[in-house]
Amino acid sequence: MFNSSRAQLNLVECSSANFTVHAISSTSDNFADAVGELYDLFKAAGANMVGATSTDGYEHSNSKAMRDGKFVGLLCDEDNQYDLSEERAKAWVEQLKSEGAL
């Protein structure tokens, strides 16, 4: 994992979109926390963060990946919601296009 105490990122004028494939049931109390930690790191380095998604349809109790009521990227649960992943991914790609990231 990236150790921020050893190096400094400069992502000014860069866009960043985060995603993960994760199982909600095994980590509902800290679902996709790593995505939130990467978001914080990239944002602090000056990146234009894009690709926030709705939390609708996810059953979780807590997540560092949430900001202002949305997830900071695309979160797919291939263990429990695999049937939703393709539709979510397609919609997210279109969203990224509309946000100027692709």
C-alpha cells in the first residue's frame, strides 16, 4: 500500500475515479473503507474526484467511502449482488463520460 509519509503525490489537473469489488456481507460495518481512504489521499494531492454513486441498494452499516450521502466511486458486490454489477458499471462509465473523465 502507498505510504504517504514517504512520498508526495501531485495530482493537480488530474481526474480520479475509484472503484472496488467487495463483499458487503463480510464487512458491512466498514464496507469499502479503502476506497474512502484512497479518495482522501487523491483529493489531498489535488485530484479532481469524479464518479460518486448512490448508496441506494446497498445494505451496510458504515463506510469511509461515503461523502455527502454518496459513495466516492463505484462499489460492486460480486458475492451478493453480482446481477447488478454490469448495469452499475455501464451507468458509471456513462457518468464518467458526462463528468469529462473519459
